[in-house]
Amino acid sequence: MTGVLNTVDQRTKLVGENRLELLLFSLNSRQLFAINVFKVREVIKVPPLTKLPGTHYNIKGVATLRGTAVPIIDLRAAIGFPPSRLDKPEENLIITEYNRTVQGFLVGQVRNIVNTTWSDIQPPPKTAGRSNYLTAISRIKDGDGEQIIEIIDVEKVLAEIIDYDVSISEGVLDEDLTAQMIGRKVLIVDDSSTARSQVRGTLSQLGLDIIECCDGLQALRLLQSWADEGRDVTQELLLMITDAEMPEMDGYKLTAEIRHDPRMKDLHVVLNTSLSGSFNDAMVKKVGCDRFISKFQPDLLVEVTQNRLKTVLGID
């Protein structure tokens, strides 16, 4: 797998075209799981791990990679399977960057990368229940016919290990704006229920009305329906906060569609994603987002929302 991630610069061209590439791996038997290539730094064999006392039970230990201590999460155990065994030769580490942190996921065999489109990525079936660890599923063809790929909700896995605090730091909230916040609407678009909960938990403290959509296509249809009814989308919403990666339509494509519709082109769009900042800065300019912030930063979410309200009210 050493060369499989060497063309990431070329792959950035896929984003904004509603396309993505998935890194496939196994956790148990033949079932395939996946995460987005853009969140993967490298794939390596398991180095020696140091167990630290008091760490979460799904953290196998810490690996020292290029002088940096990286926590290693047993992904198999984290999503409800029996724990991994480090003595098995097929075990690998996927080193990732999420929410401005680096961590490794202990998995089984790493297969390959597949190029696909977000329109071919579907939400998990409702019969999977609310406690599943999937954001989406897809299908690929292999030698044995068609196979289902399960895309892991890494946001949920990390939230169960890391305590994400939704409280707002002292001094961040502008008391002069408090009354003006109450009742204004914010649209949150994210396929991860955990991520939506984090944003909702932060912004609801401001008295805002939160509207939620699970993917870009659902959000676009909602906005289009409002416009078809003659409602002014930019008056209805203070802003929209959207994830980048979502089934059916990603956040980049959603933003591009909004900008091309004169009825909603002035909607304030904030990209809120766990993908790397340097990559998203370029994508923000390409598709026309107003702001990019990386997950999960409650104080920054509040600041961005307050700044938008100040603009609406004409306050410097």
C-alpha cells in the first residue's frame, strides 16, 4: 500500500465534481469497510505499541511515528466486533487526520482504492437502527459479483473515545447580540448524526432554531422547495453549515448548486468538515463557500454565526 496514496494531489480534482475515492479494508471475514482517501495519511504494518494506563478501552496503545506519539484505535472493537489480535499477520494501521488530530485505526487486510461518485453512495438502511456506526453504504463489482461496502462513521467512533465539549468559552458570546439570535434559523447539513448533534448542541445555546438535513441532496431539495413557494431563502436562514462528505451529494456540489440558482445564490455557506484545512481552502474558493472551519470547534462556530448576524444587522 506504500504507493497507493501517492497521487492524492490528482485526486483533489475529483472533489467538487461530486466524486470521491474510498480506501477499502476488512475488519471481520470478507465484509468490506471504507473511509475517504482524503482523510488517510498512510497505511503501514503495525509497529510496536506502548499501552498507556487510563486510556479508553478501545485504544490499543500508542505508536511512535517519526517522533510523534499517535494513539491507535481498535476499529473492530470500536464498532462492536470482538477486539483485534495484534499477533495476526494481516493486521494493518490506517493513519488518518480527523478534526485536526492524527490517529491510527487498527484494521485487518487493506484492499485497494475505488473511484466512485457520491450519487452512488446511499445512507444506511433505516432498519440498521440508530446505533450503527455507518454513515453510508455503496456497492462495487468484484470477481464474486456485487459486494456491499460499509462506510464507517468515524465522527461517531471518535466522539465515543474523545469527550467533545459543546460548551462556549467565557467571553466568546456577544451579549449585545443575544436577543437578536433568538428564533433565527440555521440549516445544518451532515450525514453523521454525531456531527449534527455537536453543532446543534453548540448553536442551540444561542436561541437559534436548528434545521437538519442528512445529505446535500436533501438540503438542496428543501431549499428549492422554499424558493418554489416564493420564500426568500436568504431571509429564511441566517446561514447554512454543511459537511463536505455526504452520500448522494457532497457539500461542494451542494454549494455550487446554490450559487448557480439566482433564488438562493446569496445564502451564507460555511463548510464545516474534518478534512484538512489546506485542501479545503482551495475548494472553498472553487465552489464559492463563504467560510471554512474544521471540526469540532464550538467557540469558532459561535464566532462565525455572530459575525454573520452582525453583517445582516449592518454592525461593524
